[in-house]
Amino acid sequence: MIGGPDITDPPPPPGWKQNPVIPTSQQQAQDTLLGYLKKTLAALPAGTTLDATRFGGATSTAGGDDNDNSPTAPKNLDTVGDLTPPPGVDTATLVAQTGEIWKSWGWHVIERDGFYKPNRFGYAPDGYRLQIMASARPDRAPGLSGVSPCFPGDVPEQRTPFPKVLRAE
């Protein structure tokens, strides 16, 4: 595959339903992603950090439809950072624990082929997605990212700055 793995989301298990909540502003999408990230960190070992500084910024918007270049083309909001646990917690344990946290919220959580392993992709009933995956470099922390559902490209873009570093409390 020239462009990398197929990023089409797999179908959910029978009986699991997703009803996307379409953000009405980028601020709403950001607040929801930030809430899920903080909730994840709160359930991880104290001292765990999510650090987006090496990515140049904590969030970005991306087109939700590669074939639509119009001003109202759908977009989504995404964020990514390095998830660094305190000493003594290895990547495999951190990834598995994170997946279990999301499952406890009623999310559909899977490990996907075609991505660095271990990984977990968590699909929320409201259409948001979080994913954690090992780095290609064993000396680097796993990445944790989040993506909002697509929203119309003309929703208000104003939003507060997204923190570049979040910490488990």
C-alpha cells in the first residue's frame, strides 16, 4: 500500500450502536476531545503525561472528504501527543490498560492490524475516537491521538488554545 494502511474504521460488534454527535463548533469538538483525554489520564498511573510539544501543536483540522474542496467541505478536529508513563510502566501494559479504560466506558475497543503494535483504537458511541499505539522506535513513548466526528467546514473556527501538555492527577 503506497499511502499506508487502510484507515477505514472496522464495523462495530453486533448490538453496539454509534450515534455521532456532530460538533457545532471547533470549540465543542476540542472540549469533548480534551474531556476524553483528561478522563483517560485520570485513570492512568499518577505522573503519566500527554505531551504534544514535538508535534508543533496539539490540534489540527483535517478534511473529512478527500473529494470535496469546497468551503463547506466536512472537517474534523484531531490531536496527538506522546503518552509517557512514570518509570516502571512499559508500553504494552500502558496500551492494554488504556484500552480497558475505554472499554469500561462502553466504547468499542480493538487492536488493529497495519499499525505498530501494541495498539488500541477506541470508538465512542458519540462518534469520537481515541487511539494509542506503540512507536516505531522502542525508546519513544506510545502516541495517543483523538479525532472528532466530521462537522461542516463552515462551523465557527474560534477556539481556545489546546494545552500542549496534560498530566494525570
